[in-house]
Amino acid sequence: MTRPGKIRVGLVFGGRSGEHEISIRSARSVVAAIDRARFDLALIGIDRAGRWHLHNEETFARLDRDAGAGTSEIIPTAHPDSAATARAGATEQPMPPVDVIFPVLHGPYGEDGTIQGLLEMLDLPYVGAGVLGSAVGMDKDVQKRLLRDAGIPVVPFIATTEHAWRGAGNAIRRQALELGMPLFVKPANLGSSLGVHKVSRADELSDAIADTLSYDCKILIERGVDAREIECSVLGNEDPRASVPGEILPGAEFYSYEAKYSGDSEAALLIPAPLSAELTRAVQTLAVRAFEVTECSGMARVDFFLERGTERVYVNELNTIPGFTSISMYPKLWEASGLGYAELISRLIDLALERHEARSKLRNPSGP
């Protein structure tokens, strides 16, 4: 997409979720890689209380664990000169004008449709899935039901809530144990393996459920499978395409939060994954199908289980704002597919602008 002058990108990071620090790491990688000949940056941090802050390069470089540190608040708006932003005695400043928002907000309030809804209200283009695709991508229970109903294989699972567990814990426990051992208990609406437990004995299940419910009001209990962990990146809007698949060797019982982000992690990434040509095609085809079924756009990383012995492929989950850190799989898979990191960022921004332009041409019966 051609535009006069540079495109001003609002890079939004931090947020209210437990993945706040991971988001800052992702933002650092984007800032280091973005094509400065094409793009100017507005660095917008959301602190843990949900307040928005504008950073310059100096304050951003000093950030550690708090995306709001060292700055004053701003008001998110598409029209910084609007009288609506001027309030008597207000100390907040309006958000600077931007052409497109690039959210690298992981977890709730970032990739669950909430900020996407705000950006739709502000009529701002943004990178990644829309409101529906983001919400479906975040809620693993709804996501798996949609995939299952579309004929896409998922591991057998049940979902429960804090309220249901309090009222019918024994019945839920029996239902979960019928899935077979081992079990994985995980929050329905978190990423980065936060709050995930592997349960190998029946007497461990109740404690695992109780702890996971401290992270989310709805959780999943899945049958564990002896499987290789395969991931595939998808990019596009109307005509999405899949990268080469990669494989994760966790270096532990499963790919935990520590395995993903610890500096001394023994986890290894194999890119491309050592798969047959037939299995590679199957993974790529399923990745694109899952992307389309869940109403994704822009980008997603699709995670798979490849069951040992049977070579059956299961879709584990989709991540609509996958990590962009220096060790993240999403950009690494595209690099191995011939699309470098800087080019990937540019393509994502172009896709956001293209989608917004296409939607702006639709008739709006309630509009002017």
C-alpha cells in the first residue's frame, strides 16, 4: 500500500494480563527490527492498571517490568485535537496521531478482542485478528469446539468453571478422569503456558484444578498425548498461507512458561521440523483451515500435537498475537520460509491497512 511520507505506527505493549513483561520483550524486538525508512513509531505502553502512556526512545530503552514507568498518561483517541479529550483539570494528553496500531499485547485485554473493539470504535487500522477472531483465539474452550465442529481433530477435553467446580466438583473430577491419564489442566484464557499443570495421578487433580482456577474462571482439562509439539505460522487476510512447520523440544515434561522464556531453558527449536513431505503438507493445510474456521486475519501461530506411533495430527490451539521476542517461533518460522523479520513486520502492517481500507468501503446504513 502506498502512502505519502512515512506510515506512523502506534506500537502498543504491556497491558493488564500476566504476560505484561513478555509483551515488553516482544515490543523491544519489533522496535529493533522495524523498517525505519518506511515507518515512524509512537511507543505506547499500557501499565498494569490499564492506563496508557506515551514513551520516547529513551524512556522505552529503560523499561524493565512496567510499561508505564517514567511517563505521564495519555488518552487513547483517533482524534487528538477533539474537544472530547479536553477535560477541565485533566493532566492526561491525547494520543498522538497514528496511521495504524501494532498491538503486541499478549493474553487478556490484549488479544481477546477487547482492545480490538476499542480500535474499531476509534476507526483505527490495527495488526492482527479482528474482534471475533481475537475473542475465539483467546478462549480455548470456544476455539476447540469450533475446530471440532469443523472436523478438525482436537485432543479430547472438558471445560469447567469456578462456579461449576464449587457445586459439582466430584462429578467434574470423575468426568475428567474418564479422559485417561495423564491430564493437562490449563486456563481457558491465558497464554505462554501460565497456570498449566500436568497431572499424572488422580490424587493430584483437585489441587491442579484449584490452582489453575486462580488464573482464570474457566479452565480446560485435556487428555495428555505422547506427542511431538509442532508449530506453524500463518500470515494473510483473504488468502492466508502457512510457513514451514517447526518443532519444539521442551527439555522438560512439557513446554512450560519457564521453558519458553527462561534464559537458561533447555528447550530447543527445530526449524524446519523433521517431518515427511506428506506430514508437512498436512500440518500446513490444517493450519490454514484452523485460521479460517476461527475467523483469524493478519497472523496466527497454530500449535499441533503429532502423536507418536500413530502420527495423528491434533490442533492444540491458535495464538492470534504470538510472541515476537528474539526466541519466538512465529518470526523464526517465517524467516525459515524466506520472509525476514523486518519484512514480516512490514507485511503485517500492510495487511492491517488493506483490511481497514476494504472494510471502510462497506455501506453503513447508520452512517452519514
